[in-house]
Amino acid sequence: MATLEAKGMFDVFSRSGSENRITHYCAGCGHGIIHKLLSEAYVDLGLQDKTVIVNPIGCAVFGYYYWDVGGVSAGHGQAPSMATAISRLKDKAIVISYQGDGDLAAIGLGHTLQAAARGEHMAVFFVNNSIYGMTGGQMAPTTLIGQKTTTSPLGRNPATDGMPLHMAELVNQLDLPVYIERVSVADTKRIMKARQAIRKALEIQRDRKGYTFVEILSPCPTSMRGTPLDAANFVIEKLEKEYPLGCLRDRSAEATPRPEPKPWVNLATFFGDDGSEDPKCEATEDKERRFKFTGFGGQGILSLGLVVADAARAMGLETTWLPSYGPEQRGGDAACTVVTSTRTIGAPAVENPELLVVMNQAACAKHLKTVKPAGVALVDSTVVLPGELPPDVRIVQIPAIEIAMANGVPKAANVAILGGLIALDALGIPAHVLIEALERSFAKKPALIETNRKVLQAAIDYCRHHGLAGELP
């Protein structure tokens, strides 16, 4: 049997700054036992170099100081979503979401159930001690009826606090999870059963068979205000009555490895194209470019960004498109960013774009000052520029809205803007690739292609006639 000497865990809790402190957990806490069982399992199964554990917000928040594997921190309740991203991007990784009852069953309930409903490739280890342990012993979703906590000093009252959540049973209502079991670490016999369940969950991950959920009932002597033995007895005598131990589902024998989902959106498919006539163009720039498109809902801001992103994709560039908009269907703020690169993109957010498109007054006030030096801002002529303009930024105004209306397509102001970008050569993408991307965006409405091409050409002609076309500085 593997032990700590197998280096499944680090020797000391290095965050403390002391070389002789091995844990931050309270005496009698179940987390230390579970950490040991988990590290033994991934070492025994030869998975240590492939494993990534997503740490929760809770007592196990410092998990990456214990497990000698890949470690990632997630926002409160968001560990399953983080684990989903890692699993899809690193399809050979063994991805673990390790969470407590407050993190998983309260703020993270939606993340938990949605990941389970999708059958994501991850092992979820849910540590249920029926209380918020890290933040002072408040009532948790799993707190028992009558159990006293700092926020239920008279005991949990079902009339006002509802009933405890049975997470294993909730997950068991969904179709795609492969393995669901509830175990305990309250005594040696139970720890051996927990060891088997943890190992099985990782074996299923190793074999790429899908989603596993192991709930682990664990003592918390500090919040339960007793000795370690008192806390262990509470788990056996109280928790296990409410949350019976046992396997709720095991489909591992018949489960087969599921196809890996692609982590990206095929924009050609998004636009309605089958991809059979994908345009190809060689990327010539060895750098990253960052664009931002701004205006209000209904101006086609997001669609404009999608067209640019699709054109970059057609060139074989790494591409991201990130939208941002308010709850209004029309009239609210709308923006999107597009990043194109010949290498992997680290982040889709763009705070200082080298190109900014502005289509209304509010966007001008908010974003014009963010353009980086030597950058360019393409602004609709209806926008009144501020008295103090950002230095070293080329600002070009064209009547995009007017051009669209003059050509009988008022909603095509975004296409006129695209024409301006083509004339200015502001994107580093050849004109024919952008035009083909625009046409693909109308794949479901081919009758609109010709009218939108007229708007596009009218905008290009305007820029040429007014001496705006040409290379940007």
C-alpha cells in the first residue's frame, strides 16, 4: 500500500513558514484522513503526474500545499466549472473537484448539478461535516434538523430553514453520472470503505468513463464543540441516520469511454455553414492583436466581433471572442473583444485595445481613453468626440449609421463599420477573408447578402474618397 513516503503529499505545510508544521487542520478533522486516502489512490494508480485537483473555498482551500499534484483554486462554489474547463482542455488529465458542504451544496449547487447533468469527466469528492467549518460554524445546507450552529443557536428549524439537502440523492436523479457513493471516515472500518470508494472513482477517471461523485461524512470537532471522539460519534450516530452510507449507483462495468467534447466553438457551424468550404489563408504576423467593439444592443456589435473572429479562424489563427452586454434586448450597453494570435491566447479580456470600434456616445466616454498608444479608434460620425483626446491614438470617424440608412438597411451600420475596417486595413486580415466571413454570417438568410455587400462597398468607397484608406501607423 502506498504511503506518504511515496510522495503523494508534501512533507510539511509550507504556507505556515515553519518546517515542522504539517497541517493547518484541527485535531480530529476528517480532511487529513481524506487527503491521505486520496494521495494514496493517485500514487497507487500511477496517476500522480496526470492529476489536477481544484481546491474549494473552505477548510481545504490550502489543498495545494498538501497534495503533490497539479492544483488550482476556484471561486466560491465554482470548482465544478473550473474542473470542467480543465477536463475539456486537458483531455488526458485526471480532474478532481474537492469541496465541502457549504461550497458544493450552497453557493455551488447550480455548478454541481449542471456538471453532473453533463456527465463531465471529473471525480467529485464532497466532504460533508454538516456545517460551515472554516468561517465560524454557521448552518450549512446539510445541517441536521435540531442541530445547533452559530446561525441556528436553537437548532435548525425546518419551518424556517427547510430540510437538509441530500446531495448524493440529488445527483442520483440525473442520467449521466457513472458512480455515486456515500462513505464515512468516522472509524477504521469506515475509512477502509472510503478508501475503496475514492480509489474506484479515480479508476473510472483513469478509464475515461465519466462523472463520479463520492460523498464523505466527516467529523468537525471544533464546530461541533467536542472532542475528536465526540465528533466521530456524532457522524456515526447522527449524520449517518440522515445520510445513509452505501453505493447509490455503479455503472462502471458497462460504461464506455465517452468521446471528448471539443473545447471551442466552430464559428462556421455557429453561422450555419457545414465547414466543407472553409476558407484557408496563411497567417503572416507572429504576434497577438487585441480588438474591442462597443456600442449598444441592436447595433450588431456582437455580430461584428463574430465576423472578425470567424475570419481570423479561417486564417488559422488562435482566436477568442468574448461578449459583454446588459439584460436589455435592445438599447443597453453592448461590447465584445476579439483576440487573434499565432500562439495560444492567455486571456480573452482586452483592457487596452490596439483597435477600438465606437458606435454610440456612451461607449465613447467609457472606452476611448483605454486605447493603447499608436492604436486606432474607428468612431461613428454621430458620436461627439471629447475635447481632450487620448495622445498618440489615431481617431477616424465615418458615418456608418448614415451609410447603412442611405442604402436601405438601417440595421447594417455594423457592416459599414466593417467596410471602414477593411479600407483602413485595421485588422491585419485580408479583405476577401473578411468578406467571406461576412457572407457566412448570413448563411441562414442568403437574401440579405447582396444588400449588405452594397453597404460594405459604400463604406469602403467613402473611406477611399475621403483619403482615409491605407496602412495604419
